[in-house]
Amino acid sequence: MCEISLDMGVIILLATFEDFIKQNPNCIKFEDDDDMRNIFEFLSRSYVLIQLLEYSDVGKPAIAPVVDNIEHFFGDLTKEHTNTLDDSFTKQAVGLMVKTILAPFGYEVWKQKSLPKNSRATKFQTALVYRYIHTAPRTMKVEKRIVEINPDS
């Protein structure tokens, strides 16, 4: 887990790329892979995490809102990539990243489902849906709240 100290002394415990490798020993070949680390860091961004969780909460594949971004990253011909989404192992590894990233929030794999029809994905056809398990161990949660705007600030 990654501990990030914020200004207010709050500690955030997020999954790390090292957690992903440790939890998925078959992915050890990606340990020093900058492409895969970049994808993990993208999936770990707060605004992406919230999308992954929201899609799961309505029974859609978690990766659906960002699958186009992932495909675009690997399809960028201006960069040299060590991996391709043409092999199922790399696609499965991306899915395992999502599993690792969502676990601290109490989400576990529920089922596999086709991506929504409006998805422009060409490499991914199906992905996992996660569900919140109340009894699952968790270190993180998402809070949404309404706050009054102070006109004097």
C-alpha cells in the first residue's frame, strides 16, 4: 500500500504497482515495464477510480469508461511500446490491475460482462464487473458531499 501524506495530516492507503506484481506473480514480467506502470498510475488517479467504482455500482464493467484511453495509449504510434493489446495476457494484466486498485475500497470481482455497445473499444470485448462487499477488508472509501459555497471566500 502507498501512504500519501496530505497537508491536513491525512494518510491515504492506495494500492501500488508493487502490490499488483505481488498479488499477481504471473505478471512479474511487467515489473520493470514503464508502459504497464503508466497504465497502473492512470487507473489509480482519483477521477478514474471514481469512474471505475461508479460503473461497477450500476453493474457495468469497471474499465468501460476508460477503455478507450487505454487502447489509445497502446495504439499511439509516436511512442515505442514494449507490449500490445493484441495478446490476451496483456489485456488480462490490465484487468488484474483494476482488481488490485479496487480491492482497498472493498470491491471484489462479481462477473464478466460485455462492454457497453457505445464503447469504441476494438481490443477489449469483455471486462469484469465488481461489487462492493460490506464485509471485505478495506482501507479506502469515496465520499461525495454537498458543501455550501461561502460568497466571502
